Amino acid sequence: MFFVVGSRTAAAQSGGTPPPADTAAAVDPVGTYVIYLTAQGNAMTLTHKIEKKADGTFGGSVTGEGIPALPINSVKVTGKTMRVSVTAPDGTEAIMTMVLEGDQVTGEWAMNGDGSKLTGKKQP
């Protein structure tokens, strides 16, 4: 445990080593992902296609059996975490928070009254 004392941590003052800074490089979200989640109590397999737009932002679509193609409105990347905003079939926003480790994806998704953990894989 570290306590901030002025501009130095208590561990640094006592000769300990301060915690390492988060230096993880931001992942490149562009690509195709196969994602497994539960929606309305049903297991689903979705395919996310994330593309970089001309203006430098990210967009794309989410497809799956029994649902229309859903637009990806935005993708925000912080380190290994991607926050993907999708317009659900009923017009509301669904947020998928995905952590990418190599090609493996873990995380969760949520929207009004629904959500679950998710897993998946970024395709080569």
C-alpha cells in the first residue's frame, strides 16, 4: 500500500520502490473480433468489424445471427481497453468494454436492463 505524502510516496521515503507507472501502449482496435456474450438470457456470437475512418476516429458494425447489422458509433482506446458504443436494435446505446491481451478479448457489455461478461478473439 502506498500513501501520498507531498510529491513522494511513503514507500519512496522509507526506501521502498514506488509502484510502476502504467506504460501499456494503446492497442490498435482496427480488425475483426468474434465475441461471445449473453443478451436477454440467450448466448450469442457476434462479429465486430472495427475500421478507422478518414477523420481518424473508429467505426464499423456488429453482426450476429438474428439481429440486423448494428452500427458502431465510437471506439475509445485506453491502453489495452476498448470502449465500444453500439446502437442496439431498439435504438438505445449498448457499451462494450473489452480488454485485449494478445488476440484474446475479455470484458463486459451493458445497456438498459441487460448486460453480461463477454469473451472473444481478435481474428488474424
